[in-house]
Amino acid sequence: MRRAIDDAEAVARARGGDLDAYAVLVARYTVRAHRAAFLLGAGEEADDVVQESFVKAFRHLDRFRVGEPFGPWLLRIVANETRNLTRSRRRRAALALRLATAPPGGVAADGPVAKVLAAERRARLVAAVNGLPTRQRQVLVCRYFLDLSEAETAQVLAWPLGSVKSSTSRALNRLRGLFVPDEQDRVANG
């Protein structure tokens, strides 16, 4: 008769290359990981998220802290993978929308003129962001350049969530004033 191994022993043996021990962990946590991925937004792609999460967990078992519970560590990986998937979906949807609304016969999106114009817009935006006060620049970099949520930004900057929200609003209003002429008066007076 085989005895059941606990998570700590399974992790220790898997770190030593025992794939059967890792299979025990996979069997033990697949349903919970799948449920988490589905509920966090992976939807029909939950199977892919779970599979990728188990692969990443196996590759990074050396980072797992001995003595900590395996389940929450794995579910954190599942949550991150789901977040990556949803970000990727948003980017694909935005790209599809841009392509669908591009004027036919207009400047080719990948043509030299479009590339020069995009580079100029990017340079102007980066210069404007760099000209912002430090707190506003930090919050915009976290939120939009690093694509962090408000909660993640608050954690990274060690600010209260309310400060992240208000600083983001002020920074965006300031940028609008620089890029949209009608907004300059509103920002200056408001």
C-alpha cells in the first residue's frame, strides 16, 4: 500500500527531479487552479492558463520558499498568468479595433510615413511625461508604461490607493492640457 505524501515532501522530491512527486501536486491542485483561472477571467482558455502555470511552477520550484504552503504560491502564478492573458486579449482587441477603423487608402500603418509620425508622437508624449512633477510621472509610468493596476501601482510606490487615483487623474489632466488645446484653459483654471 502506498502512503500519500504531503505537499512539502512532494515539493522537496520534485526539486530533486522526481516527476511523479510533481504529478501528485498537479493532481492535487488542478481543479482549484482551473477554478481560479476561470473565475479570474481566463474563461475558455483556463486549461491553457493552468497548464502554463504548472509548467512555470515546476521551472521555478527553486524559488518556492520551504515551509510555505504550495497552494497559494501556485494560485499566485495562476492569477499572474490569467492577468497576462487578459492583458494580451485587450491588446489584441485594441489592435483589431484600430485596424478595423483605419481609413482605407490612408497612410499604411506600417509604412514609413506612419512610422515617422508614430515615433514623433511617442517622443512628444515621453517628453511631456518626463516634464511632469515626480509623483505624477511615477504614477503614469507605473499605470501606463508598465501596465500595472491601481492596486499594483499603490504597492510599488508604497502609496495609499487614493493617492494613486488622484495623482493619476491630475497627471492625465495635465497631459490633456498639453495635447488637446481646448483642455489647456480647463487645466490651468481647474
